[in-house]
Amino acid sequence: MSQTAKKIHVDVSPIHKIFVPTTTDLRTEQIQQQKQAIYRYRNQLLSKYLAQDIQNSDIQRNVHGKPFLSEFPEWHFNHSHSRQHYALASSTQVQDLGIDVEDLDRHVRFDALAQHAFHPNELRYWAELEHAPEYWFRVWTTKEAVLKASGLGIRLSLNELDTGMHPEAQGGMCHHPQIGHFAYQNFNLASCMLTVAWRSAPSCAGFQFPQIQIIQH
């Protein structure tokens, strides 16, 4: 008998609906104001799911800085934002969640960053794909999401993590002895690349991807 797939909720919103800077704000002030606006929006989404008011004071961080809800240990979440998009992944069934979002029109020094951050296997596939930007974004967001899911963040060098990203796949599994085994799913949402990652079993035998529900606001 097949098991019911676990669920992950993903909320995606354009930044301009969360924060609109004024022309009089200094750049440093805008950054701080945007940060606070994003936190307020995150708290609003969590409050909706938990049916209880969530404030910044309810968010704790582990030793590596990953946020969690101390009063709701069964509720797992992670968030990310780019210049144009915000994304929040949350679940009561999937632990060690990580998410990353990147704007597809972002101006990137693709080759320089790939040489710095890609594993040799990823560089080989990227060359075979004639340096296709979409593959770059899938690999980049997967690395970020997996490392955020692990709770270790960028303390592990990006080029040490082989995502196992196949050129034609939109998801997969990867492993590193320092963080363990993780699975991930990529979503091209036309204007951004979104990747959700979570801790998985070491074997793919009987492996079932969670049901990932994306809600675009």
C-alpha cells in the first residue's frame, strides 16, 4: 500500500507587495526597512497557518543561525528572498527544510561564480549544456537550499557539495558526509527559480517526494 505523501507549503510573493521604498530613504535605511518588512510578512504567514499571533520574539535561532519556533517545535519553516521575490516553505511533516529563490533576470557573472561554487561534476554538465543559465540557477538554488536545510549554511564550501543535478531533472538527491542526505525539488516559476530541500533517507528505495503546494500571492 502506498504511503500518503507528506506536505510542504510554499508561499511566493513579489517583494513590491511586501515593501515599497521611498525615494527619500538612504540605501542603508532601505535595506533595514525591507528586512523588517520581510520579517513582518513571514510572521503574518506563520500566524495564519498556526492560528496564533507570531512575533519576532517567538523566532529563535540555532547555533548556526537557522530560525525556528521554540513554542511550536512541530512546525518547520525556512524562508528566502531575492530582489524581486520572497518565499516561505513550511511543514509539520517534513523536518530540516531549506528554500532558496533567485530572479532569473538577475545579472550574474555565471562563469566566475560557477568556477568558484560548482563541483567538478556540475561544471562538466554545465559545459555540456553550453553554459545554459537555467541549469546554473537550478544548481545554485539547490546548493543554497540544501545548506540552509542542513542548518550549516555557507560554513560548508559550495564547491564541496555535489548536488547530483542531472541536466534534464527538476529534482534529485545529494549527500555530503558533513551534513548527511538531502532531497530537493526545483521549480521554474517563469520569473524566478525556486528550490525546496529537505533531509531524506540515505537510500532512494521507496523514496517518495513530498507534495509541495506552491501558493503565489
